[in-house]
Amino acid sequence: MLYETTDFSLWSFVSKIKSMRIARFLYNNLPGWGVIEKDDIAVLEGSPFKEISFSKEKLPLKETFLFPPAQPGKIVLAGLNYKDHAEELKMPLPKNPVIFLKPPTSIIGPNQAILYPQGIGRLDYEAELAVVIKKKAKAIEEESALDYVLGFTCLNDVTARDIQEQEGQWTRAKSFDTFCPIGPWIETELNPNNTSVKCYLNGELKQNSSTKEFLFSVGSLLSFISKTMTLLPGDIVSTGTPKGIGPMLPGDKVRVEVEGIGELENYICKPR
């Protein structure tokens, strides 16, 4: 059982199950999954993609290292999902979702380095709300799409803008190692279609919008994608970035903030 005490209502029981911050961590060289409870991590038995079950162990959060909170087989991202971002790129509004992929090798976690590749002229931040898939989703409908979601996290769709503009397609520009910071954890309770998304560069606010401005809701994105490719547990779907994209340089710190989730901070450095 998740909770052994019985002195609470059915509503509080449901709420406690729904509202969790799930983290993937390293402690004493041992990896694991857990739920953040203030200054501690309540350790899970196994992964959260099956039935969530708690062990009796709790760990001090400050003594753990937070990994990226998912190990996806694929990362599917939506482009041009905010009207203002399409306008700043001088691109027409899409009639259907525009999707592309990043490889799992691009993932890093919170407080890790984004590497500025040699030969790149401009490296951009793109703050996004990302979805972590809970169970196999194939040809699902919009109305039931959130039933397939474990929760939500922050994502930075790092982009080599000059390559994107030169080549006209997006894969290489967005797929370098370290170009997909995610984290710091998975929030299980969130209204994904009404939450703020912000990006700060060296403490200065650069992007500030709300998912209310989506052209395509989270449910419609998941339905559209699942009718093209099967989504599997741990896969990530990211929902696009608002206007305000801009360049980063080695030595910069970039922070993505999604209301109701938290902060994802990374720093930029040159590869050794």
C-alpha cells in the first residue's frame, strides 16, 4: 500500500497519490527513483512507470545527485506551437502540429553543462514544458491523452540557430550532445494548458509566456503524435517555446522555469 494510515478522507488519499514530484537520483553511487518530500527523497521500489510503491527508506535531498528524470527511447518536440514564436521566426502558422526528434544522447540533467560545439556561430535557449509518458500510447484520442501521462518537467530545446537557418531542417541543429536539458523532476499534478513558461539568462528574464497561448493543446499534440509513432513509457514530448529566443555564450547560466514544476538551471561551456 502507498499509505498505511487510514485517518484521512478518500479525497486526500487521491490527492496525495496524484500530486508528487518524482526524481531520478544517485546516492552513494547507487541510482534510484524517489518522491521529493521537502528536504528528503522517499525512495521508490522500482520505477514510477509501473505501480508506484514506496520503500521504507528516505534520503537527504541535499546529499543526492539529480539525474534527468526520464530515460526516453525518443524525444518528440513540437515546433511553432506558440503564435508569437512563429511570428518572430517569420514562419507561417502551422495547420497541424510540426514535430521533430532529438536523440536520447542529447539529454542532460539540472546543473550540468551545455557544451558549445566548435564551429557553431549561435547557440540559443528555448524554454519549454515537457510531458513524460507513463504507458504505451498508440493512436489515442485527445480526450483521453492525459491518462497516458506520468507528469511534466522543464526542458530547454537548445538549438544551433545558424545551422538551422543554413540547412533548413532542424535535426542536426538540435541534436548535439547536451542539447536537451530536462528536470529537475517530474510533477504529476499540473494543468499543462494554463501555466507560465519563463527563461532567464544570467538572471535576466528573456522569455515569459503561458501555455494558454498554445496553438495545439497537450492532448491534441499527444493524439497527433501517437497516430504517427507509438509513444512508450519514459518517452518525452515537448510542447514548443514562446517568443524571446536568443543566444547563449560560454560562461552564461540559463534557467527555465515552469509554474507548478520548478527551475532547471544549466551553464554553458566550451568542450575540452
